[in-house]
Amino acid sequence: MDILVNIDVDDLAKAVAFYETVAALRVGRRFGPHGVEMLGASSPIYILVKQEGTAASVASNDRRRYSRHWTPVHLDFVVADVDAAVGLALNAGATLEGEIETRRWGRIAHMADPFGHGICFLQFLNAGYDEIADKP
């Protein structure tokens, strides 16, 4: 099974520039003025234009908003240097939400992209998640 990641935004050019800068993604295919495929991650990321205030789903009363909002799903970008990644992201319009934390498995920066979506930068140290994984 393949996984495709979709990110709703209200400004396609701004989103493409942001993810090119902070995640070193590149444009694959374009889908007219309403979407772009971004390549360079382990799964393709599709940036889709959806206007603010439009219905998020026919099964929900929620409306799209591009100020900071919470969702239980977010993107983690694994980077070689979390400090450098945070600097790039801040310069590109992201928001750092707290201090960069160091944990047994590595370092993490909790952020929001310019569209209010939660993203994190992870820098694995030592054995990465194996540091905390249950042993068989």
C-alpha cells in the first residue's frame, strides 16, 4: 500500500515555496491552479488549494481555517540538523511552538507551517527510536 500526503492551503505558490525551502522538496506534477505534487520525501506530498471557510467534509460542520489549528495528524520531517531546519522554517514563515527538546532518541522541534498545520523536525541521535522501542 502506498501513502499519499495531502496538505490543504489557500495559497499554492506560498506553500510550494515553503516546502521547497524547509523540506528540500521539489515540484513533480502540476494539476492546474489547484494542486502540485511535491517529491523528495518518502511519500509524495500533494499541496491542494482549498479556500478558507469552505466545508472540510460533508460529515462535519468544521470549516477550513489557516490560522493555527489542532489535528491529531501532522508531518514529521527527519533532518540532519534540527537547529538549521528550524532556522530555515522560521525564515520561511513557520512558527516555533516551544523550545527544541532533546530526548533519549533525538531532538524535536514542534512547529506550525504558515497555514496553521502542525509539523515537527526530528533529528535522530544514537539509535533513534530504537533507543525507546520495546525489545522483543
